[in-house]
Amino acid sequence: MTRSKKILSVFAAAVMLFSAVFFSPVPVSAGAAEKDIMFDETDVMEDLQSMEGFSLAKYPYYESIKPEMRVIDFVEYCYDFRANMRDNYGLYLYVYNPNAQNIVTESEKNKIQIAVAYDSDPITEKSNALTYEKFDLQFCSMSEGAGVNKLFYKFKVIDHKSADGKTIAERVNSMDRRYDISGIELLTEGNSKATDYKVATSYHFTGFAEGYGEGGEGTTLTRNSLETISLDLHSTTYRFPYINQHGPGHQNQLDSVYFAVPKEFNENYGELYRVKCCWDEQRTTPVIVTNKQEVYEDVAAHLNTDGSGAKYGVFDNFTVQDVMGGAGSLRYADWAFNKNVGGSSLLVISPDTPYVGYVFKSDKSNVKDTDITSAQMKDWIKGHGNASYLFSDSVDEGRTKGYQEHTFTADEPFDMLTFNQTASGWDKFCLNWQAFWGGKKWDFGPEQQDPVEPIRLVKDSDFTGTDVTDAGKLYVHSGDFDEFESFYKANKSTKNVFLLRFAVTDYYSNMADVWDGGFFSSRDDESTYIARETVFLDFDIIELTFLRDTTETIIPVVASPIDVVGGISAPIEKDGIEWWKVVVAILALILIIILLWPILPLIIKAVVWVIMLPFRLIKMIVQAVKDKKDSGPPNKK
């Protein structure tokens, strides 16, 4: 059955709480003689005091358990339906800050969420919003002085083109300019993440300012309430306990967020069917974890460098190849810190050689007993100010670096590849041989990994009392499971808890080779490991779509962004040659010798004959040339 395109209005009359009509004169006259006024530069207090009905008594300072801010007015300045008359056009909002918080006014994290697509053109009061986007906010002014310091802020919306190729100014209906705003995000001092404050209002402007439109005499503003969902976002990162299609050291990493939706939304609109979200995607530069104090101090002193001048060298996937009959050697590595350690420059490394950005000290005798938590990684990133050297110039192949928006649909699962599923028989044989004799054993994974559903409703039956098993089935990190279960129990009576699985990326963790800088360099491959992961900064959910039969309902979301940063886990290789394999190998060799003993001389003779065959051929050729030379030239008649 074909799904209809009918979309329920998220601000339909059935869910309206109120609708108020009132006049909101532009604080500065927009008459023909004053079109050159720069409204970006007018003072917030002068603007507010020029508005009808404004009184400071309505906006006192007060303390609150949670920080509060509120948009008290929204202004459309000098709109005109003619593009060449829109030089002064702008959208402005006035923020009431009762806690006198210090807003970081120049932060790129200050944003507003506005609807950018509707189900009809032109847009009318009955049109249904189809999707929302974030727009940057530009700081204009702040109230200052006794009694009003930091009480009010003025911001301008920075317009941009959306997926339809239009700006807000080009999209609105000139006779009823509609701006649906779900919330604003503002960053305050002392915080690394912005806080999302609910606006939940649809603003409608009619008429034109004096000197604009056709005979403009002023604008009329109507406010309607807008239904929104407030979400509290939490994250978890799960790594599958086997190697993926990229081979040893590589694992599939599944990143998820979870949240609780009031049950009335499912009761009124159906199942959660689609989630639109956004994030800033980055891949870390190498993370070094070592239990050697001197290596830790050496690397820590050379962050954001290639390690030149350091005493120690740290190499990833290090190999040596003899050349010139063993007279020299070439060194190969996928990545190197201080590649010239020991005075050797004969090192070949891959083109992707980012500087080291992280180093952590392990207090375990076996460094593989040390994992770095998500909190430690977040603290490191925050403590280094999200510096560029913490992140590589590229991310996984097929993925996109930087800010992006994505929409996930419940019935569109995504696949993950395993090594067992993609590797050739020869590749598997080589790794098994290495595991047998070299002591590095890897789990190849299943021959087919089950597809992962992106939107998962959490149920009571998901909790059997065995936390590790339950965490594995839900793809929740075992270290996060207690918090996840507590969140579920605290919300399940009034809300439905959902897991959104939004990204499968390549996690890399492998033992490193450490060399000292002495004349006779010593090699250590047991004290240090190197890891790299993908992180998702300022992750946010923009909207939820519910489905009942063939009817979809889109609800904008108010949620403060979070960082989705997984911890660092040690390599999953298993150490050591298993003793029983050595015994079996020795017994098998003895048995073969016993069985072949009667014909062993013949086998040895045949092997020697094969080895000597090329030399015999060479000798025959040389003898033939010599005989021909000794016979002299042919006789002439």
C-alpha cells in the first residue's frame, strides 16, 4: 500500500495551547527617510523600551535550579517582496536572561531552530511544517548598567540557503510571513556545550513596514503555540568483539544515543518512525596508551609534533625488511612518532601521518588491561580546547568530515561487515598461521552480521538480570549499562525509551613498537598500544516523525547537544602460543618422521636433486659453449 504524503501539522488546533494576536511595532522607525538605519547596531534596551507595553517589572532577576532563558520578542525588520529592497531585511530576537548568565556572545554554538520546508507553496497558516534546520545567531547587543546588566540580549538570525535552494526571505509568503521556531541554543561561560531553550512558537507577520511593500504602514504579528518534544540525550559506544573487513586491529564501532519520549506522543501519533539529527564528525589523531613513565613523559612533551627531538620512537604496524643480502634493512610502519629515532632514516610510512594528539599513562603491568573511559576522552578534548591537532584531516572512507545532518528511518537497517564475511581463504590462512606461531590470535567474527535496526524501542524483556549479556544484545557499552538501565526504570512509567543507532565506523587499536634513542636501539612491543576512533561532537536531534497507518506527524525537538565520544579500548588480540598447539605440532612432526623414515633417504635425495637441478643446467650450458669454442671455425672447401 502506497504511503500518502499527508503530514499532520505539528501546531494543529488540536494541540494548540493558546493563540494570541497583538501588535509588535518595530522598535526603530522603518520609514522611507530612515532606511539607512543599521538595526544590527541599535541598543537592546532602547529597542525594548520603544515597544508598547514593555515594563522592567515583568522581567525580574531570580535564581533557578536549572538555567533559564526565554525569547520575549521576535522582530521582522524591513521585509519587502522585492529582492533589491531587502538590504535591511533581518530577523531579530530578544532574550530574557533572569539568572544573569554570561553568554559567550561570539560562539558558533549559538543557534536557532526554524522550519524550512512546508507541504504547500505558498506557505499559509494551515501549511504543515515538513522539516527544521539550525541557523547561526549573531550577537547584536546586551543590556548594561545598574539594574539591567546582562538581563537582556539581542541576536540576529543569519539566513542561509536550505535544501530547496532558498533562503528564509525567499521562501516566506509575502502576505503572511511565517517563522516556526522550536528553540534556541546558547553557550554560557564555563560550559563546553550549548543549552537548548524552548521557544515553541509560530510567528506570523502581515503587512509591511513604512516605505516597504506596497504602501506599508506597519506590520502585525500573531503568535501561535508550536508543539515540541523536549529530550534529554545520553550516549553509548559499542564495539563488536571481533575484527572487521579491514583486518587485524580493526573493529566495528556502533554509536548510539538514547532518550525518553512521553507516551502521549506515541498514543496520539503512532510509532516513532524517523529521526533527524546533526553532528560534527571527526576522527581522532593517534591515541597512545603506555605503562612506561619515560615514554609517557616523552610523548606528552611532544604533542602536536612529529616527535622530532624525542628520545623514544613509537611505531604502528612496524616491520623490517632486509636488503642487500642482509647488509641493510628498510623499516615500514603505518604511522610513526619520531621516525628518525636511533639515527635511522630508512623508514617508509603511509601518507596519512597525523601528529599524536593524546597520551595516557597505564598503571597496569600488562598495558592491555587498561582502557580509557569516555569521560577521560571528553575531558582530554575539552582540556585541549578542541584543538585541531586532536583530529585528523579525514574520516573513514565513504563518510563525511565536519557538520552534517542525517535522517534515520525505522525500517531501513544498516549492515556491518566482518573479516570472516569478506576475507579470502588465503587471508584467513595467513592470520591463522600467524596466530599459531606468532602468538597473535584474532576473532574473525561471524560469517554474516545481523543488520542493525536504527530505532529500537527498549522493553522490560530486554533486562534479564545478566548485564553483560543484555548489554551485548542491545549494543550498549558494558560500562554504560547501569546508567542506561537506571534511565529506563526512571522513565518507563510515563515515557517510552528509544535507542537511536546512528553510525557504524572503524575503530582501530593495535600494539605499538617502542624504540629508544640509544646507539644500539632496543625494541619493545609490549608496553604501548595505539588507537584511533571516530567521535561525534555537538550531536543533536532536530525532529521526530511518528507514523500511524499512512499518516506522518513531524514534531520539532528541543534538546541540548552532547558529545558522543567513546572510550579507548585495548587491542582484542590474544597473546601467546597455546602450549597444547606446540605439543601437538611436535608430536605430529615426530609421527611424520617415523612414518617417512623408510623412504626418508629417497626424499632427501629427491629434494637435493631438485635444488641442484638449476646448477646442473647452468653447468651444461657453460660446457656446451666451451665445447663449441674449442671446436674452432668450420673447414672451407
